Amino acid sequence: MTTELEEGKPTMEQGDSTPLRPSAPERARWGLGRVLRLATGVREDVLALVPSERARYTSMGGVVAGTAIMAMLSMSAALYFMFGGFEWFIVAAVPVWGMFIISLDRWLMSSTAMGDGGRAWRKLLPRLGLSIALGVILAEPLLLGIYNTAITERVGNDRQQAIVARGSMLHNCNPVPGAPEPGDFTPDDPRCNDYHLTVPGDSPTALQGKLADLVKQRDALKTIADADAAKYAELNELARRECNGTSGAGLTGKVGEGPNCKRLRGEADQYHRDHQIDENQAKLADLNKQITDAGGSLGDARNGYASVRDKAIETDLAAFKSRQGNVGLLERFRTLDELVSDNSYVSITQWAIRIFFIIVDALPVILKALSGTTAYDRLLGERVREQERIQKMRSDEAVDRSSRWSDVVRHDQDLQRRLELERRSQQDRIERAQIDEDRGELVDALEAHLLQMSIGPAGQGRGQSSQDSNVYDTTDFSEQPTVVLDDRRLYGGQQ
């Protein structure tokens, strides 16, 4: 007797030669392989019929899981670069993104069933395009992570150069008054519109103007004083020569203080008094002293102003540096583009890595296409068609059941209608009989009344004989209730 055979083959019990139903295929136990196959959307009940396909779909599940892990790493890098550091919400956001990617790849795997001819490619190409587009999105943050060192160094250098350039512009556009211009343009140049600073404290500009005024006054007075001193010296020299007896034009040549000697000395003294030569020399000395003092004050003011201005420049540069903040995602993309444009080797490696990531992300659909139509696909197609036939049969049965029930309902409604018609007909007959009875009574009462009216007073002498008759007395008839019938009751309900 046959006891228990291999899985999926008929079995026979002892004493019975009739083969039993084939034993149900055993599903795979829960383990890493079955968990990986969940990512492919495969049906274990169908896959149990072809156990040889389990290895294929387990490998495909590993590929889908790998793409999901790569997507999570890409999202982690993107969020880290976007916010300039770790944030706690990344811990929740990254798994959600991973579940989205694995669900999308699962749909791509389960819906990409290869058939025959162009119909299969019409189904495959849109899914492949979607997978490639997703790969492009996922590849970019990973590229930023790979070139992170070069990008960070380049961004640091660019920012340092920007700070140095701004500091130079601030010095050029905010010079110390009276000092030589540090740049090739003046503070009034349009390039300085965004670089003017408000420096607190006293500006040396006022002292510079005061010093310029003093120098101007000193120079003007010195010109007058020098001219007066020269003229006064000339007059003194002429008087000396006259008094010494020196011969010459306009001189007497006589020694001694003669009239001409006294006259010339008087003219010299008068010129000295009229032109205030001593007072001008005193004023000139005072102006020189003021200029010296103002120059010292201006130097101190310039040194103080330069110190305050340098502090203002440092404050502006610190604020400019703080506005730079952390290196953002867009700045990293821009820097990577600059690196690519400056170095062809970086450009080649960037595209090689990008294509690699795109292919890895598209691998689930590519593997499904390369696998062609497997035994599992054929069994699944048959199972789906069988379910469609069963569902169609159930739908047809439901329609038939509904149709038969509709006949029963219509029959019941028709029966109820006929019973209602019969009930109404019987009620009508009863009402007509009642009308006929009321009409007969009315006719009898009317005949009696007419008979009584036709007899008149002559019938009153008959005594008791009249009481034995069936005719009503007038007085008695007047006390009888009057039956009022309308035309419809009198004529059987018709007008």
C-alpha cells in the first residue's frame, strides 16, 4: 500500500485503491528570503507551485531593498546638507522616504509582466523612464556626499575671498579724511554705493577744514608780511646809506644826521607803523602755533577715527560672515558645477558615478525585463484569468438571481393588484345593493304619501277601518324620517 509520497503527488491510504487529492504545496517559512520577496510583490501561494523560482525573486527582492537603502542614504545626505547639520526629524523622514521608494519599486516589479511583442515594451518603457528619473533625483545628493571634501574646501575659499574683497571695498569707500586714497577710486564712485559706513564719534573732517583755513590765513598774511618786511628793509637801507654819507641816486653823500637822513628814517618808521609789521609778525607767529596745534589734534583725530572705522569694518565683516551661514544645498550644487567646469577629470568621474547610481536604481525593472516571462508569471496569469472567470460567473449568477427575484417581485405585485381590484369591486357591489335598498324604501314611502294625499278628508270617516289599512296617516307620515338621496345614489352612482 502506498502511504505518503512526495510533495504535490497523489497519496493512497491503506485498504483504498482510490487516489486522493494532490496535497497542497507547502509555502516557504518566514525568513530573510521571504522578507526580501515581499519587496517584489510576489504571491507566495503561486510561487509555492514553482519552488525553483524562489531564488530568482529572492535576488530581485535584495535588489529592491538595496535601491531603497540607497534612496534613504540619498535623502539623509540631502537633508543634512540642506539644514547644515543633523536634525532629529531626519530620523523619521528618512524611513518614510525609504518606504515610499520600496513601495514604488514593488509596484514596478509586480506590474511589469513581460508578454509578447510590442505590447510588453509599451508597458515596460514608461516604468523604465520613471525608474531612471527617480535615479537621477537620488544620484545628485550622493554625488554631493562623494565630492564633499572638495566642495567644502572650494566654498571656504570662495567665502574667504568674498570677505577679503568686501573688506577692501569698505576701506576704499570709507577712507580717513586727509589720508592718501587707498584705492583707485574715490568714495563718490558709484561702486561705493553699497559700502558706505556710519562711523560713530567725531570726524576729523572738521579739524581738517579748520587746519586748511589756518594755513590759508597764514599764507595770505605771510605774503603781506614778507612784502612789508622787504619794503621796510629797503627804506631802512636807504636811510642808513644817507646817514653814512654813501653816494648814490637820491642821496646827498654827506655823513651825519642831516635833514635827508632824518626824513628817510622817519619814512621808514612811518611805513613800519602804518603796515603794522610787528603786529603782523605776531599774528603770523600765532597762526603758525595754531597750525601746529591743529595738526597735532588732526593727527590724534585721524588715529582715533581710523581705529573706530576699523572696528566698524570688522563689525560689518562679522555680520557678512554670519549671513553666509552653513553651506546650503544649492551652494553645493553651484560649487560642484564650478569644479566640473574647471576640471575635466571631475566631469568624467561625476557622470560615471551619476550613470552608475541611475542604473542601480533602475535595476529592479531592468532585471524584470531581462528575466522575461517566467513560470511564475504564467501561473500568475492563469490564476488571474481563473479568478476573472470565477468573478464573471459570480456576477452572472448574481444577475440571474436578481432577474429571478425581480420576476417574483413582479408576480407578487401583480397578485396584490388583482386582490385589491377584487376587494374594491366587492365593496362597490355592496354599496350598490345598499343604494338599491334605500331607493326601494324611498319609493315605498313616496307611494304611501301619494296615496294618502289622494284619499284626502274623505278617508277620515272610516274610523278604525282606516287604521287597519297599510296606508300611513298624514300626521303619522309627517313624523316619519325623511330619506334624502342625491342623484348619484338614486341612479346607482351615476349622474
